[in-house]
Amino acid sequence: MEFKTVSELEKYLLKQISESLKTDVASDGRDLMREHVQDDVYDQYRPSDYERTWELINSCKSSMVSSDTLKLTNTRKGDEGEDVPSIIENGGHYKWGYIRNLDEIIGPRPFIENTFVDLRNGFGKLFIKNSLDKKGFITK
């Protein structure tokens, strides 16, 4: 591929990065969040009075905010519209504890924060690097 100007090259590179964010990085980011749901949430508390629905792990979503910004979220809502990820993340206002105080028993399980810590600490760069390598770029 040839480029006549630096501007053409820059435009091409930005497009490749944007495509990588939409596809590979988004997928890798959702997988990372799912790992944190398993490790930080599910493995920390095993319910005895209800069967787990697995909706939290299946509610990891990604969307592009702009051509260079990927957003990872968890969209799980409770039966009454509660923001379940926020409840779990902060460890308060559990409504499904009934008999016992789950706020104290379980406490915070910051799976979202832990996902973003991992992304900031190198996984984000690794995900984009791997995606660009797949496209044939040589990255370091």
C-alpha cells in the first residue's frame, strides 16, 4: 500500500485502530470483564437459596463512543430495574438477601474497577497490539 502524504497514512492508521477497537479489542475487553465477573463476583459468593442466573456474566457489553474510544459496560438490571453492577461493585443495597444482611456478608466485589485496572496496567495496550499484529502491522 502506498500513501502520497503523511495525512493519508495517518487517516489509514486511525481507521485500522478504530476497526481494531470495534472488533478484537472490544471482544478481548468483554472477555476480561467476564473473567472478573467469574473471579471477583461468582467465585466470592455462592448462593445457597437461589440458583445463579448467569445474567451478570452475560451482560458484559462494549460500544464505540467515538472512532477512538471504546466503552465497556455491564447492563444487568434487577427485576425492579436495579443497577445490579453498581450494587455488586459497591457492596450495598442488596435486595435479594431476604433473611440475612448480604451487604455485610458479601461486601463490595469491584469487578468493573478491576477490569479497568487491568486495562490501564497493560491489557489495553496488549489487546490493541495483538489486533494490529493480526492486521500485519509490526508493533513493539
